[in-house]
Amino acid sequence: MKIWFHHLNVCSAQQPEMDKFYRDLLLMDDVPGMDTRRVGMKDYAGQTTYLTDGEVQFHMSEKDHLVGVRTGHPVNPLDRGHIAFRTDDLASFKKLLDDKGVPYSHYGQWAMGDFDQVFFFDPAGNVIEVHEVREHKQRD
């Protein structure tokens, strides 16, 4: 199982201003194709921008402190944002979380049609995402 850094997601009530700031000041560009990969998230209607410096992705989402409540998950990735990693074997990573006694929320393919996602907290309360790219399937 391999794990690597994928993106940082920052949540803000000023999402349009954040988008303009990062585009204008840090000269970040859109991540090609990300808007077309987002699936219908009936539990989140907020705006998200997917930017990159050419190597690392930076996502900016409209803050929504009730996503966890609406989805029935104890971990909310769109309240304070999250740090995201990608893996090539999510099943093995979930087993590692279980073996270490780390509780997590398995959102499945909720946000991006091809990301199978789990979210959990680090010891400081930061939200961590680990996802694997999969073929698109409907949410359970």
C-alpha cells in the first residue's frame, strides 16, 4: 500500500474572494477536469474551486458546518477543511485504521465520482482524507 499527499482543502464563508486571491496573487490555475468529476452532492450545494501550482492541488470550498449531520457521518470535511492523501489500496488502509483503533467516516464516492473517500481526525483534531481513485459508482 502506497500513500502520498494529494491536496489541501481550505473552507471559508468567503470562497469567491479566496478563489480570486489565490489565482491573482499566487498565479494558481484550475485543475483540468475536476469540475466534471464532481458528482451530485445533495448534502452539499456549496462552491468549490480546484486549483494547482502544476504539481500539488489546492481546493477551496464554501464552509458548511452541517455536512456531517446531513450525511450521517461524525467527521465533517467541509467545516474547517482537510488534508488529503491518495492511496492505491483503500481497503488495506481502512484495515490499518481499524487495527490502530482510529475511528473514521467512509463517505464512499460522495464528492468526486471516482474518489472512494474516508475521513478521520489526527490527534490535534485536524480532518484527514485518504482516497483511492475508482470507477464511478452510485453512493450506497
